[in-house]
Amino acid sequence: MNTAHPLQSGLLAAAIATLFVAALPATALACGEGQFNTGKGLAYQGYLAPRPATVLIYSAPDSTMSHADRDALYAGLKKAGHTLTIVSDADALTDALRGHHYDVVIAAIGSMATVDAATASATDRPHLLPVVARSAGDLPDVREHYKAFLVDGASLGQYLKSINTMMASAKS
């Protein structure tokens, strides 16, 4: 009767397992890692503003944007948590500023004199965020007068970052 010692059969099993593992490809995935890798290419699509703002947009500040792009920008700002009011003429601007407090007013740089005059009497003045034409030669002057500004064609991310920077400076 040829009986193997239990230790010998354990060592034999360990040796076979070691050979089996060594023969596996080096890219073996651990449990759950395959699922993690499948989502690797997905981009995060949402953004929630850490400091939601009430934003007044005066007279389509970026003339280079199509209506569809402008609507997408406004939808993105709303989706991030900002409250938007959009006005198109000086009288509506004055009425909006008189009836409500806004944290940020966005307007084309050429309209900033009108916005400045309309906000001059406000006790709690909003931050002004001008949109400057890319070809404008007055960028140094804009940098002197405003905390932040946007260049026409700015992305939703650039709008969100500028608004967040202004809101952060207001809380400091």
C-alpha cells in the first residue's frame, strides 16, 4: 500500500498552483477591477457650484456665440446651481437691479458703462464680469478695472470659474 503523507500532497498542490499562476498572463485583473476599467473613459458631466450666485446677464454679452451655444451656456449655468436673469435693454437692466440683488452682472465690455451707472446707487454692488472681444487692444485697461473678465468664445467652464472666483472673494 503506497500512501502519500498529507504534507507531501499539500506541497505538491502548492507547486502545481505556483506553476499555474506563473503561466497566467501578467495583466490578470483582480475582482472588480475589470468593471472599474470599463468606466475609465467616461467623463464627469456635472458641476455643482460651491457658491451659487444670482446672475444678471445683460444684452447677449458674447456676440460671437450662436443662439444654440448661448442657450447651452445659460442651461449649463442654471444646471450648476446659479439663478439667471437675462435682460436685453437699459430700462430692463435698471428695473432688474432696482427690484432684486444680484451677485454678478455679466455684460459686454462696451455695455459696462451702462451697467456701472445702473449699479452706482446700489448699497450692495454686484461683481461686474465683462466679456471682452478677443481682438480688443484694451485688455490691460480691463485688467486694471475689473477683478475678472472673460474673452468672447469663453467656455462654460471659464464662466463657472470666474463666477466662483468672484463669489469666493465676496465671502472672504
